[in-house]
Amino acid sequence: MQIGDKIVFDRYEWRILDIQNNTALIITEDIVERRAYHNIYKDTTWDGCEVRKYLNSEFYDKFEKTNQSRIIQVVNKNPDNPWYGTKAGEDGQDNIFLLSLEEVCRYFGDSTEKLQSK
């Protein structure tokens, strides 16, 4: 496997974003499902949002058991948003997660100018 390759894992097609210590960071090629970040409109950080709960329970549980064992739990560092200064919340352990702002910039290009022009 190499960075940029596409792979099929369980029932989805994924792109390899990074490989470190024989561990790959992958992202789905297509939108799997459209969901709100949280179920009510209020200040919510990653550690308390509904989409995190969904990804690490209901969505994770849809994977075959053998594939679940191949998904490595990671500690997600949650730095404050550098563009808007919003608080990020507590760090947490996740099996499945959304990319951080830093990861989006690293793997898909720096979008600072686009964000600041809105």
C-alpha cells in the first residue's frame, strides 16, 4: 500500500492519506451518510457531539467483527480552532473520527484563505 492508493475495506472504498508504523490513515472516497454534527443547535465540541457518538457506536458496529479488530483506536488531540479561536474540547479516544482542521489542511491543502474570505 502507498499513500494515495484506493482500497476496499468492509463495504466502502477508501483512500490512504498517510502510513506510519505499518498503520494507515484512510478516508472514505464517497460521502457515506449525511448527518448533523450535533442533534441540537448549541456550542458543542467533538468530545460531546452526536456525530462522534454515532461514528464510534452505530457506524462502527456495522463493520464485520474481523474488520472491527483491524480498526485501531487512537487518541485524538483537539487543539482550539486557530482561525476562529473556538475551543476544541477534551482530547478523546476514537475508533472512527472526522479529520481535524490540521489534517484537512495537510492532506487536502491549506484552505485558510477560503475560510477567511467568508
